[in-house]
Amino acid sequence: MISRLPPFKILHRIAEQRSIKFKNFHSSRHVHQPLDESPHRTISFLNQSMLTALRRNLSFDSLHLFRKQLQWGFAGNIDQVTVAIVLKACCGDSKLGCQIHAFAISSGFICHVTVPNSLMNMYCKAGLFDRALAVFENLNNPDVVSWNTVLSGFKRSDDAFKFACRMNFTGVAFDAVTCTTVLSFCSDREGFIIGFQMHSRILKCGLNCEVFVGNALISMYSRCCRLLEARKVFDELRRKDLVSWNAVLSGYAQEGNSGLEAILVFLEMLREGMKLDHVSCTGAISACGHEKELELGRQIHSLVVKIGYDTHVKVCNVLISTYSKCEEIEDAKLVFESITDRNVVSWTTMISISEEDATSLFNEMRRDGVYPNDVTFVGLIHDISMKNLVEEGQTIHGVCVKTSFLSERNVSNSLITMYAKFESMMDSMKVFEELKYREIISWNSLISGYDQNGLWQEALQTFLLALMECQPNEFTFGSVLSSIASAEAISMRHGQRCHSHILKLGLNTNPIVSSALLDMYAKRGSIGESLGVFSETPLKNQVAWTAIISAHARHGDYEAVMNLFKEMDGEGTKPDSITFLVVLTACGRKGMVDTGYHLFNSMVKDHLIEPSPEHYSSMVDMLGRAGRLKEAEEFVGQIPGGAGLSVLQSLLGACRIHGNVDMGKRVAAALIEMEPMESGSYVLMSNLYAEKGEWEKVAKIRKGMRESGVRKEIGFSWVDAGDADDDSMRLHGFSSDDKSHPKSLEIYRMAESLGLEMKFLEEERHRKKVFAAL
């Protein structure tokens, strides 16, 4: 209880000031005029007059009536109901509430349970839950309303559940309000279990006939993604009001994958003649966005205009989102421009879909007096990242610091990703280090940034640090496995350790993880492990098929590549550009030119995939390997925008294989003009002349390379030379005649021994062939 409170005369002054402040807004003369003329009225008349004022949203008039009774000295006209009403009139004003609290104590009305219940409600609305709880703890005989009032004031679901259990153990019977309040806290897995138990109690107590209890159950099941249960409760309701329909409609719409069901519920509402409100409209329009049902969305938009909700800001915000999902940006802009009272959601949605300058929209938003939220900054930072606007990104970073939005983890994570896109991992690391609390999403942003920038060893090191602080998820493993797959210098043992960790966490069936594992083993040459992961993958998506096809292509098993591609097509999985690239390469290696042409045309015409320079290069390589150099040169001339570096290098390689010096000269000249410092063109032309015995021209090319400062890149290989218990994540890189390794003498001896053994096996095989022929 509050022992010391300000004098009650302050209440009179504040109430009087507020009455003066609002007298121009609404005259209170007609409410309390009878009391002004004849103040000595009955208690019931006073209470009725105060309630009438409250029902008209004239809370200050209600306070004025109470003050008049005190001024005239008619305290006998006040009872516990009067005090309860005046507490409600405080509307969460803690100063007024505290003074009435003091009056209740001094007058003795605090002993009536109605007054403490109203006090607790006032303190909860004022955000002073601790005071409400203190009032409750001092009650000798709290009733169910007392318990319900405190229960509704909790912020955390765990605390609310504990209080509900205490209520149950005390022997207080749950009523409909208790049940709906507890259900409102049920949203996660634990909440679902409690909500399910509460549903059983509701059925046992016969409270399921209350429509608002049924509505609360539908909302609870929808929040827990249990739409079948939500629909069952809805169907079993004897009487359905608009809230019931909206609850099931919103549940389907918010789930994301049940847009069609949401649309069907909306159509059923129309057939039942239900009067729609803005919640009904937003649910139906949102479902159209999820399902990309543009025409139906337009029809519902027309209905919205007809029933007068076309200016409702929430409806308009969802319309903007739906049109953007259907790629009708101009229509989204028209809706946005029609909104008279744009809020932060309106501006944030437009910023996130803007094809132009999102920064200018952000500045316009601020000029409009709308304060951004964390989602606004996330959308803005994403747009800046995609457009590689470095200066704008740094400016927005500064705004986030000044406005304290850097403390929002989703904003900080977006900044980490933004700087990674800008190839500035130092800045990403600075943002990361400033985080007070690092969740797995923050670690994932940093690991992914390192991976995208080719800093694979740093990505692995960051992953190992992340393991010490939090549990990795599928995105963590997706990024680190990509780094292990790409870095020849990282020991394969780290990939195997990741695989073990994945199995322990039960993530091996996750599509993202299984595809990353498959790709990692394939790129690192472990075809057996790749096949094992592929066979264990329950949902073989496009990525999984492409990864296993690529694995066989790297191992030169082009027959398996073609068979797997046919199997993929038979399963109904559509190939992407990477799949086609792998299969076209296989066709080139096997000399299947006609099949390659057919696949290339199918890719363009049937699958509507725009060929990349790599696809054109693969086609040229295929034609070149088949000796169809003239046809290859003609194909190069037909490439839109001209041939790129990789295409010309493939053609020059084919010229070397088939000894076509004239064409080789033309292609080499074009390559050198395009990339004068690229050594590959010089080397290929030099090799072509060498094979023709034109050594003077070879010497001339090499002299030209020296004079131009062009140096041939040294080819490196890697070997895992560590011991079995070695924790080093680096492999040893070496080149031809390299003696940098401390055990180089032993390595050369072993290489020589292996060479002799290979030579012996070859001679043995030859001998067996001779004997078989005899």
C-alpha cells in the first residue's frame, strides 16, 4: 500500500484545470446540470450521472461531478461504487489515481473489494504493475475479478502462467475472462501446451458456449500455427460473430501458406451476409498477396472502396504490400499517394519496395513528421545494400547511432550484412563488436559476410567462436559449409566435424543443411559422402539435384550426369541455370553436340533462362572439342552484346587443340585487347605455336609478356599433411618443384615411391595383355 500521498486538494485543482482545458471540446453542462442545481441527490443518481459521462467518453466530466460532491461536503453521497467509477475515469493517469487511492484509504472504501480491483486496473493501465501487484498482495479475500485484473497486467507469458497456476492452486474457479486472458499469452510451443490444457478446462466447465471464449481459442491456435484446430473450434461455435470470422481469416492469412483457405473463408463470409470491417479486408487482401492473386485482389480493392474502407490506413498498407508482391509497383504507389494519414507502416512498406531512391523516400517521411521504427531502417539498409550505395549506407549508419536504433539487433544485423555487401568486413566486424548481446543471427550475418567475400578461413574461425556462445542453426551451417567447400586450404576434417555436429542437432534432414553438406563433399572430391547425403535427403529440391549432378561432373562421370539429369526431370524438379551449365559441360566432354544444342535451346525457350557468359563459353568449348571450329566462331558472333573473356578463351583453347593458327591469332588478338594483363591468352597462343614448331614466335610472345609485365600465375595444389589429432585448419599449399614444407624430403621420397609403384602396375597390366593375346 502507498503510505504517503499528496493532499487530496491537488485532485480538485487538476480536475478543474482539465475541465477548463476540454470545455471547448465538449460541453459537460447537460451531464451534471441537475447536480449543480440540486446537489443533494442520491448516491445512485450520482453514480448513474458519472457512468453516463464515461459512456460518452467524457471522463473529465465524471471527475468534475465527483469533485463537486466533495466541495459541497456531501461525502455521504459517495460509496465504493462511486470510487470505483472515478478510478475508471482516471484513464490510467497515475497522479490522479494515487490521490484517489489516498482518498479510498482515508475514507475506508479500500475495504470493499470493488475499490482495490478498480485501483489495480488503473495501475495496470498506467504501466505501474508493481503497484497493482502490491494492492493485490494486501487483499484479504480477493475475488475472481481481483485475480483476473492482475493476470491481465503481466507482460511476460511465463509470469502470467505462474500466476494462473497460483490462482488454480488457491482454489479460485476460472471464469470466461480468466480463460481468455490465459489464452492471450499462449503463442509459442510451451504456450500451446498450456492453451491446449486450457481448452480442456473450458470444455469441462461448459465455457465453450461463450462466443468470446471460442474466439480466443481460435486466435490462440492460429498464433501457434495450429490452423486445423483453429478451424475445428470455429466450425463447432454455435454462434459466430464478426470477431470469430476475422480470427479464422487472419489465422489463415498470417500463416503464409494458407492464402487460398483465407480467400475461401472471406467468400464464405460474404455469402453469410457478414458485415465486413477493416480486419476482414486486410486479411483477405493479404491472402491475395501471398497467393499472387492479382485479379482477385483488384476485386476486393473495389469492394473495399464500395464499403468505405479505401481510406483506412491499415487496409491501404496491406493493399500496397499486395500490389508489390504481384509486381504492380505503380498501383502500390497510387494507393500510397491516396492515403491522407500515412503512418510508419505506410512509409516503411514503400521504402522496402522502392525501385528508385529509398533514401529520398526516407527523408520525405521524416519531413512528413513520421518517426521511423526498426523495420524502416532494415528495409532502407537492404535497399542501400542492393544498390551498393556506400556513402548513403554510412549516412544511415550515423542516423541509427544518433537515434539509438543501433541497439535494435535487427538493425545492427542489417548493418553487418550491408558492410559485407560493400566488401568492408572491417566495418562489419566493428558493428558486430559493439553489440551488447550477440544472438545467432548476428553471428550468421558475420559468417555469411566472410564467406561472400572469399575470406573462408575467417568464416570458419568465426563459426568456431560462435559455437562457444550459442547454438548454430541451419543458416550457420549453410554459410560455414560453403566456406569449407570453397577453400582448398581448409582441412576436410572441419567439414566432417560440422557433419557430426549437424547429426547431433538433428539438422541433417533440413533442405538448406543437406544441400550445403552435399555441395561441400562434392567440391572437396568425396563423391561417396555426397551420394550418402543425397540418399538421406527427404526432400530432394533443385539445389540438392544440382549439387549431386555437379559432384559427378567434377569426377568426370559424365554418363552419370546425364542419367541424373533425366531422373531429375522425371521427378518434376525444374533445373536452374547452374544445372544447365553442368549438363552442357558434360555434353561437351562426351562430344554430344546435338544433345547440347537441344538442351541450350530448351533452357532459353522452355525454361526462360537467360544464358550467362559461362553458358556461351560451355557451348563454344563443346563445339571446339568436336572440331567444329567454324561453327563455334559463328556461334561467338551471334552472342548478344559480344563475346566475353571466358568465351574467347574457350575458342582459343579449341584452336590450340586442333592447331588452327589463323583463327587462334584472331581470337588471341581480341583477348589481349580485352585483357592485356591476362596471362592465359599469351600462354595458350604460345603453346599453339610450340606445337607447330614455330619457336621464334614462342620466344617473341614470351618476350612480349616480360616487356608488358605479364606474369603467368603459378598453379597451386593443397595437401592435408597434418597428423590425425592435429587441430590445424590449414592445408599445405605447394607448386611445382616446391620445397618449402619442412618434410619436403620425405614427401619427395614418397612421391617417387608412388611413381615407381604406378609404373610397375602399368608394366604388369601391359604384360597381362600380351599374355592374353598369346
